[in-house]
Amino acid sequence: MQLIDGKAISAQIKKEIAEEVTKIKAAGGKTPHLAAILVGHDGGSETYVANKVKSCEEVGFKSTLIRYENDVTEEELLQCVERLNQDADIDGFIVQLPLPKHISEQRIIEAIDYRKDVDGFHPINVGRMSIGLPCFVSATPAGILELLKRYEIPTQGKNCVVLGRSNIVGKPVANLMMQKGYPGDATVTVCHSRTPNIKEICQQADIIIAALGVPEFLTGDMVKDGVVVIDVGTTRVPSTETKSGFRLKGDVKFDEVSEKASYITPVPGGVGPMTIISLMRNTLLAGKKEIYK
Ligand code: GUN
């Protein structure tokens, strides 16, 4: 079994991005600038956004954090989005999800200029991705494909099972794995909460991408020998052993599944670190106007 080390790969990519930013600056080019909108004080969102801002500093980007309290109105947020759309110095921006219930996430996402949508959540980017056109691919699916690529894991003709059908991970990663080329060219099956025979389907899989958010869902008896397992789960469970008072649990029962797997991602240290680095890469592409002019 080989551990897929997302922490090491993301550190390597971070270095590559930082080197490119140094070159851009030396040539008198524009410093890429990412803005993030954070609403409220959800612990998970606070951590994610703080890490995004920190990563920007580490690769040499400019970053701007815009905060609102939970009682912000949809109208105020839409105005903020419009301001960022118009701001020529901002190359890309994200609105951290989830948003409070009184705000339509879809309305906010669709208000973002797709050319600045470095999260890849706007329907134009989702649509372009699904037909294989250049676009911003959302961070987690992009990070997963990058891991498969850097470990040179074969995907062509393989049975790839995606567990979960979220808009952020399940749907886009299933789509990318079936696209022509590498990593892709896989035969993809998507399982979800209404799939009756998940165990039998998983037992046929060469690659399993687990993204349901159910801790330790995938057990040893559900996989075949040699399977490649990508664990996207990051459920926070209380813990007395960490400073923060919680720890992350994946969707895979690691001890059991790692005994049979050829490659497997740990939690933490697998997909997680790749997600932020994919956002940094999208911001670099936005800064260079490489996808959209
Ligand atoms: N919430 C959980 N994941 C993400 C993400 O990738 N982007 C944003 N904006 N919010 C999230």
C-alpha cells in the first residue's frame, strides 16, 4: 500500500506557484489578488478562510478578506459581489459556503462574474467543465485529479465509483473522471443515499472516491484488493487529544481499507491540503487571464 501524501504534493505545488509569482513580479506583471467573503463565525468556515488567506501570503498573492455578520442581507451581499466584479485589481474571489439560511447561495454564486469565479461554482464554469472546455474547475475535484496525476495512477478504462453527489465534489469529480484524456477515460458510477447495492458496486471498483460526509462509511469488506481510494470526508468529531477540541474523520475506515488498497489518501493530509492549493492555482490562472480574457 502506498499512502498518497497530499501534504507533500501540495507543498511542492505551492513552491511551483510561488516561483511563478516571483517571476511575474520580477517582469513587472500584476500580483494575483484573491478576495474572500466570509459571513458569520462558523468554526469550519473561519479555519478554511484563514488557511486560504495564509496560503495567499505564502505564494506571494495579495488577499482581501471581507467579513459580514450572520444578519447580512442578500441585497448587501449581492452589492459586495458586484463591487468585486467591477474591481480591476481583484483577479478572483470566493464567497465561503455555507451561507445563512435567509440567503440564496445559488443567487449569490450566479451573481459572481464567471471570469472571477475561482471556486468554479458558477453554472458557466460547471457547464464548460462538463463539456471539456477551459474553465475554473472547483478546488476539491481539481485537487483529486492532481493527486492521481502526480502519482501516475492509471485511470483509462478503470471502474471509478464516486460515493456522493454533491455539487461541490461528487458531481464534478464524476464528470471529470469520465472526460476524454488523463486523468479521465474512466467508467464512472455515482452512488448516493438512494443507491440500494452500494457494497456490490464498490466491490467492482478500481478507484473509489468517497465524498458522502459519513465518517468511516467505506469498510474493508466493501473493496477489492488493489483498489485506489480517495477519501474526501472531513467530518469534525469532538476530541480531547487536540488543541482545537475536534479532529477530522474521513469517509473511509482507514485501518481496514488500507490493508487492501494499492493507494489511499489519509485524513487529514490527503485531499484537504490539495483543495486550497487548487484555489491558489485558479487564482494564478485568473491573474494571468489564462482562461478568460
Ligand atoms: N465550503 C466548503 N468548501 C468550499 C469551497 O471550496 N469554497 C467555498 N467558497 N466554500 C466552501
